[in-house]
Amino acid sequence: MELNAHIPDGPIQQKWEKHKFDSKLVNPANKRKYRIIMVGSGLAGGAGAASLAELGYNVDCFCYQDSPRRAHSIAAQGGINAAKNYRNDGDSVFRLFYDTVKGGDFRAREANVYRLAEVSNNIIDQSVANGVPFAREYGGLLDNRSFGGAQVSRTFYARGQTGQQLLIGAYQALERQVGLGTVKMYNRHEMLELIMVDGIAKGIVTRDMVTGAIESHIADAVILSTGGYGNVFYLSTNAMGCNGTAVWRAYKKGAAFGNPCFTQIHPTCIPVTGDHQSKLTLMSESLRNDGRVWVPKKKEDCKRVPSEIKEDDRDYYLERKYPSFGNLAPRDISSRAAKQVCDEGRGVGETGLGVYLDFSDAIRRLGKNKIEEKYGNLFEMYERITDENPYETPMRIYPAVHYTMGGLWVDYNLMSTIPGLFVAGEANFSDHGANRLGASALMQGLADGYFVLPATVSNYLAGLKPGVRPAADHPAVVETETAVKTRVEKLLSIKGSKSPTHFHRELGKIMWEYCGMARNEAGLKKALELIPKLREEFWKDVRVVGENESLNQSLEMAARVADFLELGELMCLDALERRESCGGHFREEFQTEDGEALRDDENFCHTAVWEYKGEGQNPVRHIESLTFEYVHLATRSYK
Amino acid sequence: MSHKSMNLTLHVWRQKNAKCDGKFVEYKADGVSPDMSFLEMLDVVNEGLIAKGEEPVEFDHDCREGICGTCSMVINGRPHGPKERTTTCQLHMRSFKDGDSITLEPWRAEAFPVVRDLVVDRSAFDRIIAVGGFITAPAGSPQDSNSLPISKENADLSMDAASCIGCGACVAACPNASAMLFVSAKISHLGLLPQGQPERYLRVRDMIAQMDAEAFGTCTNHGECETACPKGIKMENIARMNRDFIKASLTFRHATIGGGGA
Amino acid sequence: MSVAEQSIAGAEARGHGFLASSVGRKVIMAATGVVLFGFVTVHMIGNTQAYMGAKSLNGYAEFLHSMLHGAGIWIFRTVLLAASGLHAWAAISLTLDNQAARPVGYRETQSVASTWSSRTMRWSGFILVVFIVYHLLHLTTGQLHPAFKAPQGHEYFAYDNFVSAFKVPAVAGFYVVAQLCLGLHMWHGVWSFTQTLGLSHPRYDGLRRNFATGLTLLVVGVNISYPIAVLTGCIH
Ligand SMILES: Cc1cc2nc3c(=O)[nH]c(=O)nc-3n(C[C@H](O)[C@H](O)[C@H](O)COP(=O)(O)OP(=O)(O)OC[C@H]3O[C@@H](n4cnc5c(N)ncnc54)[C@H](O)[C@@H]3O)c2cc1C
Ligand code: HEM
Ligand code: HEM
Ligand code: SF4
Ligand code: F3S
Ligand code: FES
């Protein structure tokens, strides 16, 4: 497999401008002769579909929810970064670029990250123009807050609903195009397969989740903006429907997978309460602006009421270990620190898997009103779930799976190794390296959707003959569609004894245990034995009731779990092969004396790019070497 | 946190698809923990049904954290259940008592046809947005965001309205199945911002026309919507919308802004 | 045509006309409602003349009929009739729409914010119509009033008619019931029209409720006092 990132030459500050200038354009009259498939309607997909349609292309947009407005981007609470430097605190495009590369533990591609930082300011302007009601100050100007991993205040927010507001902005732009007839929206349609004709992506096969109809859709280019695959872990902060199916199907058709093992464990989530738990809820990282994280110094104190524990008996471990970033240490570091204190037996709450996030100081300093204004809805949400009032007693939090930095490998144009298949947003591996900084995913999704795809997809289409697409009865199309039908029938015909959820939960346990916050060789090898067994059992014993021809959530779930059962294995394999610790990937064998991640730049300063070789074959690991010209490789320290 | 477990009786609306007739079916939910969310309780019931080879109760849900607006069911006569400002997915079983009997029904409205069991089709909302619930601002190079200051008061009011999650509980709660709260929230969100001014009066006329075409009822100011709304959207928005509509009607000139424009 | 296109076409076909629009019809209903309540309030005040004796009330009746050389009352009747017609038309057409908007109801409903008054508007309104028709045939034209004395020239017998009418307990009772319906309709209506006409503001929410309650109590209270005053002999 040939990997070419197609990074434009020239100084990093000029790459994107130059690239746009060098890109081919499509004549306006020809644009409407092209058809583009957009799978996903989140920030990346929604913004991308709207922008491409605005340019004049015909877009078919798909999502599995009942409305594009429900994509999981809606759940982002905290905020979105941009290098506006409205605070005059020394921010700049270069600093955002620098922080992101460093935050990603030097495993991201410099050119992509720079572009991201460069368009960040446009994103804010675009969103405001679309009607996003960002928080304002009394003077009428935009407000900011700070987020983990940064010492400047560059995060724009809309209460605790930033993702919702940004998504609604993109959704409105998308609906406008739907009204104009340039976008055709397919709600409750799940992509189950990619259609390839002569090695080029030409369409997708979907299942209409209401009628069960399995249909092919043909286009000149296919874009996957299907979000992350964190649900491999069963419990995560992702929505119940988030899945890896689209990217996994594309992988099996030849799109290489970049860094599958890079997952982000978010430090501030509400701890698990019992076996019934179906998902985990994130408490925005912004809470760490004012909340202080601590556990008791002594194990004996763990079961006591927090207010009874004296100041001297509390261990504010983040402030102790990382004095310059304190409670705002990046996510991977804070999560691991929480795991460490809990492993030492100093965790709080009934399960012992929890640490306190305490607002009493901030309430004393700023007053309850100010805190309520900033975090009111988060506090309410916490109280609703836990029945505890965080104004009075500290919150209990614990890390949970949150985001996947890994994803389909793409070049600078966001095109995968399959020509004509683009991947945007969380679904690609691109900009965050081994760890994503808070408030950067929203930025990336919108950068890809509003600004990158319109330029790069146009460039690709300019090389195709307008209006020439495979016919619906092309053998490759028919074959793919038949394969999907067969698979669905197979799932329904097993009629085993265990529900799809059962297998999902089991897989999640394996993944969390062996491929979670800390990983080691023995554990990963164990997981690599357990997962194939579980998969085998699944295909023998899964029970999917009902039929294909109606809304059938068990069937949907079964198809997703089947893919997770394969994807999980690749993640473990990747984690095993990456014999270093970096960002969210912590290999216990590779750590410094005081327990910090130990990178191996000599051997692993690269992206691992996995190529599928067929059923029963081992996938092949390729590498894309990374060079750091502008941000020099250095040990990442937040001390 | 208590460890008592509860036994409940559920009366659930089962309907195979939009064409079939539906009926209520009774299920037992035993050993329910008060820490479970309402949907987790249903998960457990469904796992039991699957184990028996019966088809599970279909209900809409996704984020399970009260923000995506997908979950939707009427619990004992109240959309999203008894707790104020709480979506079904955020409702916890501690709001119920051992031995309770719970009736579960789908949103009921002509504009929201039942898809299956407790799942309804809310695409009417999307179509209302498609005719005018937006600001025309194609991706490009808009002016710097701070070049147009917005008073904090208006930004906050706009944000209040924008926090609508499009769940449809307002329609489900309204004795007239009116969508005025949802539509007015969008009108207010955009109408309170300077960016939303150019299309303000066209937007209100187009969206209301579409709302009518979707067969929603009219508001007679019952106020049920406001109490059912999980995001606390206020009826004040309906008044604002009416005001804009009256103004728009008194000064009308253009046809439409959205698709299908004449 | 996609579903979206179809329904957009539907909106087009339905038009953006004010009267076709649900909100437009609501506004008509509110505006005419205001006229009607305005009348009822003025009417209630005018009728207080009954407490000042026959001369007063009869004189008042004469004044009404001779305004603008007799044209006044006809202008006024036309406005009132048009308002009632429009109000009833809007109410009926919206009620039909609202019923069609929920063809399948709930097995269980819990009302939290709506009131008995708001939920019975169409019934209280209907009873008001019945009352008005009866009332006109009773006190204005006299067909349903056995002891009715028609005006002779410039002489009016409003007072006599009024007293003889309420001496019949059944009639008095019906008037009282009608006034209670009026109260139900007013209590929601007065609060509601401000919202419909977009005049509401959260700062004045409390005020609006109190205004509706106050006006309703006043109008209904005074109106009910007439039949009672006659029955108890205070007016004779
Ligand atoms: C709880 C939470 C809080 C977060 N907070 C922040 C934050 O404060 N700041 C920040 O920057 N980032 C945050 N993130 C991360 C960020 O929200 C996501 O990474 C980002 O929104 C992903 O956007 P997306 O467009 O790539 O995908 P999504 O928004 O997940 O959209 C995926 C789309 O793909 C569709 N889809 C998926 N699979 C299929 C299929 N098989 N067929 C058809 N359609 C399919 C879905 O329907 C959906 O429309 C948060 C994430 C979570 C989970
Ligand atoms: C107990 C309460 C009421 C009393 C005692 C009362 C009395 C009267 C009297 C005496 C007249 C005749 C005036 C005349 O023809 O010279 C009259 C006329 C009328 N009343 Fe009432 N009324 C009452 C309530 C109402 C109410 C509640 C309504 C409407 C909802 C109403 C509507 C009318 C109308 C429309 C007329 C005819 C006016 C005209 O001549 O055009 N009345 N009323
Ligand atoms: C013809 C018989 C009548 C019927 C069927 C009727 C019905 C209704 C209905 C269904 C409403 C809607 C409730 C709402 O929107 O809040 C309403 C509102 C109202 N009615 Fe009537 N009504 C009738 C007569 C009257 C009369 C006689 C008066 C005055 C004396 C009146 C005054 C009002 C007012 C002020 C409103 C409030 C309007 C609004 O806020 O939209 N109505 N009526
Ligand atoms: S207004 Fe409230 S109830 Fe209605 S759709 Fe929006 S959030 Fe849901
Ligand atoms: S309940 Fe219905 S009647 Fe109006 S105030 Fe709400 S839409
Ligand atoms: S499932 Fe998303 S709001 Fe309830």
C-alpha cells in the first residue's frame, strides 16, 4: 500500500492557501451534474453537506437518527477553541497549532494541525453568522474560558451546550439546502456497506431503518463523517447509536485505518452505579476551571462524608503533581492520575472508583450565583443523575471512554486510501495525534465540514467526467447490495440464546480491562485471544428477534456489535504493536520513574496505518513517518 | 442512595407500524433499582422479552443525557414523565414507588405518525426549519464576530430559546397538538440576534405556513407545553412570534425565503 | 417529490394568507374577543343605571337608540355582529383544526398548567351564543318575554321589562348560569388575548393574570347582581 499524505510544499503558514490555489475548480454549470454522498450529519457531515450543496453540488446526506439535528455532536458541552486572541493573553494561530501538536504528544501531522488552527477563527465567525448564540459579555463581545492543556483563554462556549448550538447552526444551514432541493436528507438510514467500482468509491448500501429496505445509492464521491467508535467499550460518553460500522466497512473495502488504539479517556464523568448502566455521562471539562480535584490522603477517610475530611487530610493531587497546569492538566494525564489514586485505594464513592471535584472554594470566592450562571445546567444534570447537590457536596467523577483519535487514515485532502472516499470529523484519524485537547473536536469537525471538504472534494471532482456514474445494475453494485442482504438474513437466522447487548457488554469489559486506561503486553495478548472467541460465539448464539421489514433496534444493534467485535481486535493489535506510551495510549511497560508516559520517538514517531488483507488474514501495519519541523519533539510536561 | 428494589407494572402501547392498529400490553418490571434511569429500566424489560423470544418494546433514544431530543414517550399522561425540566432519558426510577403502575404512550399528533410502539416520526419539525428556520450565511469569509456586538441580555434570551432540543414534548403535551412552542423558540432564537434581522419577518410567515401545512393544531394558550418542555422554553416566545407574525402580515410583500420560493 | 418538497408545496397551496394561517385566525379571534369583552364591560356599566331607577335606565335606553339620529346603534350593532361572526368562525375553524391535529388521544392525561376555563372555551363560548340569542329575543325584541313592553315613540320601557323578566326565577337562574359561563370565558380570554396579540412580557405576567381575574369578577359579579336584586326585591 502506498501512503502519500499529499502535503503541499512551502512554509507551513502558506501550505493551505497555496493548496487551495493549486486545486482544480469545477465550472459552476457542471457542479450540479455531480452527486456527493455524505454519511453523517454531525458537525463535520452537517456543515460539509450544507457547504458542498451551497457550492452547487447535489448532496445525499444520511444519518441513523430521526433527524440530522440529533447527531452526537449535540452532546458536546464545553466549548470550541479558536485562536482569536480576544483576551490579549498571547494567543495566536501558531500557539494553537503548537498546543495541539504538543497536546497530541507529537503523533499528529503538523501540516494538518496548522491548517486547523488557521481556519479556527473563520469557524467562530461562520457560526456567529449562522446564529450561534455564543456567550457574551456585557459589552456585547464574545466571552471565553480556558480548557485543559492550554494556558490561554481561547475557548468559546454557549452555556454548557456548545456542541448543540454549533450543530444547530450547521443543521439550519443544512435544512436550508434541503428546502432548496440541493440536499436530499435520508433520516433513519444506516450505511451498511461501501460500494466500490474499479477500486474507486462510488456509493453506499443503506438500510432504511423503518421499512428495512436495503438500497444502493450511487455518487461521484463518498464522504464518511460518522463520528467516533468509542462505543467499542460498551460504556462510554457516546450516544447509544454511535457506531463504527461505516468506517469498519470502508476499512474492509481497502481504506487504511490510522492509529486504531488511540482512545481518549475523559477524566470528568459520572461514575458507574451498577450493572444496569447503559452509558456514561460526561461532566464538561470546563468544570475544572473552578472545581478542585481531590481524594483523601488516608484510605480510612474514603468512606467518610467529604465535608468531615479536614483540609490537611485532602490530597489535591493534580495541583500537587502538576503545579503549573494544576486542575487543568490535559485529559490523558488527569485520567491516569485519577486511576492511580484509585488503584492506591484512595478512591471515593461506593465502588471506590471515583474522585472528588469540589466547588466549595469557587463558591466562596465567586458566589453561588456566578457558579450557577457558568455551570448551572451541568450541576442540574449531575443532580438529576446522582441525586446529590453539587453546590453542597463535591461531585464524584471518574474517567470514562470519550473520544477516538484513531480513525480512517486520510491525506491532507481528507481522502482515504480509497480514491473518492473522504473521511471527516471524528471518523478520521487526522489532527489530534495521541491525545485530543478539550474543545478541539468541535473545531476539527467544523473545519473539515465548512472549509476543508469544499475545497478538496471539488478538486477531486474536477478530475471526473461530469454526470458519468455507474448504473444501478452495475455488477459491483448488485453484488454489494446482495452481500448486505445476506448478512442481515444471517443475523436474523441464527436465533441463538443471547441478545446483541449481551455480546456488546462482554466486549466492553474486555476492552476496558485490557485496552483501557492502562495497557500491557500480557493483557493485550489475552484480549486478542478473548475477542475472536467472543466473536465466534456471537455468530453462533446471538438472538435477534423480529424481522428486517420493520423498525428493529435489536437488528441494528446486532449489526453494529458484529463490527465492533472486529474493530476491537484491531485496536488491541495496534495497542500491542505500539511499544511506547504516548498521549491516551499508556503502556505500563513504558513509563518514567514517576509514572509518566514514556515516548519512544526513535521507533514510534509515526502513524500506524493498518491495511485489511481479507477474512482470516492478519492485517498489515504500515507507517506514515512524522516529521516535526515547527514544534520540536520534546517531552511533554505539564509540571 | 438507597438499595431498595421496586416491582412495577407497565402498560405499554404496542403498534407494529403506522398502518396496523395498536393496543396496550401489560409487562412486569421486577427488581428495578432506584438508580436506574427510566430507559435503563426499559432495557432490562426488553432483555427479558428477548430472552423469551418476544419482540422488545421499541422506543427512541440516543444520547441518554438529555440533549439530543430523541427520547420521547408519555409517561402516566405526561410527556417525559413527572419530573420538571427532565427528559425521559434523564428521569430516574427514584421518581417512582414500589408497586406503581406506569402507562407508556407515544407522542400523539397527526403530524407525528407512529412508526412503531413508542417511536414516532418527527420529521415535520425538520420541514418547518427547512422553509425558514435559518440565517442565510453560506460558508465563506464572514465578518469578524466581534464587529457586531450583541447585548448580553439579547444573547442570553436568544440562548434560552435556542436551547430547545426539538423533542416534540410541547406538541405531545398541548391539548391542541400545537407546535407553537417549538416554532416560536426558533423564531425567537434567530429573531433576537442582529444576524437574524434581514429574514425575520419572512421567516415567521414561512415557518407558520409550514407548521399549518404539517397539520399541527393552534395555540389557545393552555400553557401545558411550557411545563412539559425539558429545556424550560417559555410561552413568552409564542407571544414574540405572534407579534412578529402580526407585524409581518401588516407589511407583507415577499413570497418566501426558503425552498419552493415563488 | 420528496416529503419535504410535497409539504413545502402544501404550504404554498395553502398560502400565506393571514386568514388562512392558524395564527392569523387566532389574532382575529383575539381582536374580536376584545371587542366583545369591551362591549360586555361597557354594557355592564351601562346597566348599573338600573340601580338608579326606571328613569335612568329608560333614559339610557333612549340615548342609545337616538345616538347619531338613530344611526349610532346600527353602526354599533353591525360592529358587534361582525365581531361575533368572525369570532365564531375563527373559533369553529380552529377547533376543527385542533381536533384533527390529534385524531388518536391518550389513554391517560394529566393537565398541569391548563385550567378548567381554558379547556372549556368552546363550550362556554357556545353557551354564550345560546344566551345571546335568547337574551336578544328576550330583552331587545321581546318575543320570549310574555310581559314585554315595546318602546312607543321615544318612550322606552327597559326598566319594566328588566324587572318583570327577572321576577321569573327560571329566567333569573338562566341568566346567572350564563354569567358564570361568561366568567369562564373571560377569565381565560382576557389573559389569553394579550398573549395572542403578542402584548405579553414576563415582567407583566402577574399583572395580566390579576387583570383578567379582576375584570372577570367585576363583570360577572355586577351582572349576576341584577337578577338577584330583582328576586330579592332590591329592585322593583
Ligand atoms: C459527551 C461529549 C462531550 C463532548 N464535548 C466536547 C467539547 O466540549 N468540545 C469539543 O471540541 N469536543 C467535544 N466532544 C467531542 C465532539 O463532540 C465530537 O468529536 C464531534 O462532535 C464529532 O463530530 P462528527 O461530526 O465527527 O460526528 P457525530 O456528531 O458523532 O456525527 C456522526 C453522524 O454520523 C451518522 N452515522 C454514524 N454512523 C452511521 C451509519 N452507519 N450510517 C449512517 N449514518 C451514520 C450519525 O447519524 C451522525 O449524524 C464531546 C464528545 C462527547 C461524546
Ligand atoms: C345580567 C346581565 C345582563 C342584563 C341585565 C342585560 C340587560 C340588557 C338589556 C335590558 C338590554 C336591552 C337594551 C335595550 O334594548 O334597550 C340588553 C341588550 C343587549 N344585551 Fe344584555 N344584559 C346582560 C348581559 C349581557 C351579556 C353577558 C351579553 C353578551 C355576551 C349581552 C348582550 C346584549 C346585547 C348584544 C344586547 C342588544 C344591544 C342592541 O340593542 O343592539 N347582555 N341587555
Ligand atoms: C360565538 C360563540 C363563541 C365561541 C364558540 C367562542 C369560542 C372561543 C374559543 C374556542 C376561544 C379560544 C380560546 C383561546 O384562544 O384562548 C375563544 C377566545 C376568546 N373569546 Fe370566545 N367564543 C364565543 C363567544 C365569545 C364572546 C361572546 C366573547 C365576549 C363576550 C368572547 C371573547 C373571547 C376572547 C376575548 C377570547 C380570547 C382570544 C384569544 O386570546 O385568542 N367569545 N372563544
Ligand atoms: S420547545 Fe421544549 S418541548 Fe418543544 S421541542 Fe423544544 S425542547 Fe422539546
Ligand atoms: S399547550 Fe398548546 S395551547 Fe399553546 S400554550 Fe402551549 S401550545
Ligand atoms: S436520549 Fe437524547 S435527550 Fe433523551
